[in-house]
Amino acid sequence: MDVPYLRGVLIPFWVLQLIFIIISLGDSAYLLSVYSQGQTETGTCDDYYYGYYACSVTLPSPPILLAFYGLVVAFAIVSIALIVTEIVLYARHRLPVKVHFAFQLTNVVLWAVLFAMCINGIVVGYDSVLIIVSVIVSW
């Protein structure tokens, strides 16, 4: 797999993939830590926003959100491991076409499952804004 154009094509795509996956990993790890505390707060009664007082509201964390963001973290870690392995194999000139295809197919399947879960979460009504951000980052 030593074709000259591959270096110019693969390296930018690897960089873009890593950037988006790291953003998704950070976002999901933060939200997982927030939701794992068992509550979320929207402010205190002393805060004044747009003519209204925002009092703090304590909401229970749905277990589905903990599972969702935990799964996103797991998918991101697997994807990063696959991309780094692919880069190392390419640098050593030991990246056959079938292995490259298998790595890319695994990443596509992982993120397609995440995309389907995000669409389902939006339909059900769980934190639609946060899930939409995860959909945008995952694709």
C-alpha cells in the first residue's frame, strides 16, 4: 500500500478524525461526570437572567443518559486506538488494504450505532440539545 497519494489523503483524514473524536470524548466524559453525580443544577435564586430569577433546580439523572455517555466514551476510546494502530502500521509500511478497510469499517459501524442512538434520544426527548451536539461531532 505504498501509493504516493495516500500520504496526502490519509494524514489529513486521520487528523480530522482524531480532532472530532477527542472533542466527542471530552464532551461525553464531562457530561458523564455531571450526570453521574445524580443531579444537575441550573443556577441559584440570586442569579438574574433576562428579567427573571433563575432558582436552582435539582433533577435526577436518567440512567439512560449515563449509559449513553458511557457508551460514547467507550466508542471514542476504541476509535482512537484503531486510528493510532492504523497510523503506526502505515508508518511501518505494514498496512494492507484489507486491514485499513477493516479499521475504517469498524469506526463507521461504531459511529453509525451512536448516530442511531442519538436520533432515538432526540425522538424520545432526552437532552435534545446535548444529543444534537453529539450527533454533529460524531459525523
